[in-house]
Amino acid sequence: MRPPRVWWFAGAMAKANLAQALQDKTEVDITVIGRRTGREHSTPVWFVREGGSVFLLPVGGRRSNWYRNLAKNPSVRLAADGATYPATATPITERAAIDNVLDDFRARYGASDVDSYYPGQDVAVEVKPR
């Protein structure tokens, strides 16, 4: 059963607003919930967009704290341009999909920067606004 129309419309507006907020940005703030403390932690990260999703690469791969936190609790928030957007994060572990995200990052930020700043290239994250 489809949710009431007002909720669908609100979700569509949030996605459109996030896309607009990210349009000229090179970083987005992600807020995750600590897997041990339960406290919120925010950090700026590079991103690429495709469709309605935002894709992220953890600098340290699977060992990055923010990645380990969202692996335990996939409810996250993205913040850009003074607004926050609730979202759900999904780890990407298939090599071909990770390589696609890496290619998009290299195209956007430059291959040498991506390869030097992201030594842990064993995982990526898809974030979908709610």
C-alpha cells in the first residue's frame, strides 16, 4: 500500500532540496550514531551524486569510524547549505560497484587526489534521503 500522498510529496521535496543544496558543493556533512556511545558524530566528506542517491567513500575503507558506525546503524543525516536531510546508508561491498563509485570520484575530484586520499578502497556507501 502506498503511503499517504502528503508523505510521498514531502519525501520528493526533500530529495529535490538536497539535490539543489549539493549542486555547487564538493563536500557534505554526514552525521552518524556512534556504535558504542550512541552519540552523534559529524564529519565532512566528498561525495558524488547519481539519480536520487549520494555516494561516499570512507577514507580508511572498512576501518573508518564513520563507516563502522553506519554499518551498525544505517540512519544518518546529510547536511549542506544550512539544511539537514534524514537518510539511510547502505554499504556497497561488491567490487564492480565500488569501482564505479571510484571512477565517479576520480572524474569529479581528480584521480591522483582520490588515489592518495582514499587508500582504503574496499567499500563505498550509498545514501538515500528519506
